[in-house]
Amino acid sequence: MKLFDANDNILKTIQKNEIANRFAKVFSVDVLVKGSTILLLPVYLHLMTQEEVGTFNYIFAFIQTMTTVFIFGLSSAQSKLYHEYKETERGQLLFSTNLVLILFLVFVLFAIYVFGLDVRLINFIFEYPIPYHSYRLPILLALITSVGSYMLFNYLLTSEKIRRVQLYNLLRMFISNGFVIGILYFSKSDKILTRFITYFVCESLLWICFLIGYVEQFRFIVDWEKIKRILSICVPVFLLSLISTIMGFSDKFFIQRKTDMSIMAFYTTGVTIASVCSLIIMSFQNIWLPIFLKEKNVKENIRKTQKMTKIIAFTLILIAIFMIIGVKIALIFNIIPTVYNDIVKILPFLFLSQIILAVNALWSNYFLYFEKMKLGAITGGFVYFICFFLNFILIPRFGVNGAIVSLLLGNCILLFVVYTVINRLYKKVLK
């Protein structure tokens, strides 16, 4: 009886705790959906050759990094300002935010398409030529879909529409992956383009279905004061995203220029497996950030962040250990093709790098909290420049090992600098 009573007390405590409650409702589903990429990785590795996997991962990574730029920092503005307004003004905020986004996308995509800037960029980042004329329109449409989906998902979480978040996530997991795997299995054509188009067509249809509820919240009134506030937040975030995109993509850029796509497949597969840490911290951030931004007591926020840092770090270390053991078992039984055997050697370092990056994400929230996004952009830009320099020096000489060392050193430097800057900001607030 005592055991059942203890369990009942734990359950009641979880139900009363806001973060734990959201964890049960959102976090588990969000991680399952985003983690499906890792869970289904062996399937994709068997359906595609190493060169196809390497090329697809490289293009997909390019789209993901460009998405963070094309968001224009507006998701941060939406999260930050949403709870500062009520009812009608919220609708004006949502409309103003998306109006800025649409104008930015129209201007940038028009310039890219008319002047062929994307063709020049692709020719620069690919050492080996690809049939980009076949990929061009799908890539541009994929960017629009990715940006729209990100803003929609950010709104659903910020407005705490938990059931819609769960439904949206589950549909994305089953429909997108189900169609991609089925079509890849039977397809005899270009598997890179087939996987790419199928995935983003499914994503686009789901996004449009859920977009209706988002647009219904808009109040179609242009409020210049709100636009000024939005721009004051999103411009520094955009600049940091632009810098981080260039610098953060440099490891893959130098690897594909100095090796080949089979090596790219090996490296990006390792990064994908280790990215379970990123998936977890990103999902946790979706839960944590609205609560974090609503807390006005700085001391209390610091205390909570310190506590969460310990919990997150310990949890991710345990997950890393189990994941490495799981990959080793998968290789033994050929669940993951044996050509990826050496991946076990680099996984501990990739996981360590991701854990450090996850801790950094928690502390970087304070740039938004203190409304010091310009300082955040300068801080991040300085460190990303160091990372680019490390990649430039180490990867041509040491290949994948150089990329790993650069990644680990760069994330350590980033955490040290961010924590130092935030600590100084905190002390100034207390004075």
C-alpha cells in the first residue's frame, strides 16, 4: 500500500508542476516525432546508397540552415511579445509579425530567383556537380514550407495549444515518413529527388491544413509601433542566424570539398545520431521558453536555469551512453549497414559536443530575456568566426577527425563566452 501511495503522490506532484505537465503532453510526442528521423535511419540507410545518403543529408542540412536565416528572427519576436499583449492586440501582433515575414520572403526569394543567386551558391558549396535544375524549384518551395511550418509550430507552442501540437506532430511523423519510405521502396528514379519532393509535399499539405487556425487569430491592422518592437528583436537574431549559418555549415562544406559523398554520409550519419541531444533540447526549449520569459524574478529564473542545466546534462549523458550501445548492437546485426562500422569511434565526441551545445542553449535564452539580442549576435558572431577558422585549418589536414575536434572546441568556447557575458548582465541587473 505504501508503494501505491508513494506513486500516487508522485503523479499528483507531476500534474501540479507546469513544466512536468507540459513534458508529459508535448515533450514526449515532440521528441518521438523529431526522433523518428533517427529511429528510421537504418531504413533509409538500406534504401539509399552511401553517396545518395551523403548528398541528401548535405542538401537537407543546407535547407535547415537556410530556414533559420529566412525566419528572419521573427519566431523569437513572436515568442517574446505574445504574452505582453491581450486579445485584439495579440491578433495585431501575429498579423504584423507575418506581414514582415512575407515582405522579407518575397523580396529575398524574388532576388534569388531572378538573379540566379541560388545557382551560384549551389555551384560554390558543391565540389561535385549535381543536377540542380531538377532540384531548384523544389528547394525554393521547401524553404517556404519550412519557414511557414516553423512559425506555425512556434505559435502553437507559445499560445499553449497543446492538443494541436500533439496532432500536428503525430501527423507529420506518420504521413511524411510513411509516404517517403513507401515511395522510396518502389521507386526506380532519382532517390534523392524522390525522397526530397515526397517529404516536402507531405509537409506542405499538413502545414496548409493547420495554417487556417493560425490565420483566424490575425487582426488585419498594421500597427507601426508593434512592427518597430518586432524589428528591434528580430534584426539582431537574424544577423546572428546569418553568421551562424555561414559558420555552422562550414564543417560540411569543407568535408565535401576535401573528401567525397561517402565520407559525407559517414559524418552526417554520426551527426544525425548525436543530434538526438539537439532534438531533446529544442523540444524542451519549446516547453521551457514561454515559462522562462513569463518569469519576472531574475534570481528565480537563474536558480531554475541552474537546476535545469544539471538535469539536462545528466539526462543527455545517459541517453548518449544508451545510444552508442544501441548503434553498436545495430551494426553487429546489420540493422545499420556494416560500411558505417567506424561511426562508433566518433559518436562519443559528437555526443559530448551536442551536450555542451544543449547547455549553451539554456543560457543563451537570457539574451532574449534581457532584450540584449545585439549583444547576443556579437557574442555568437565572434565565436562562430573562431569555429569557421578551426574548420578551415583542421578539416583539410585531418578530415572528419578535424571536424570533430573543431566542433568540440567551438562549442566549449561558445559556452564559456555566453556564460561569462550572461553572468555579467545578471550582476548589472541586481545592482
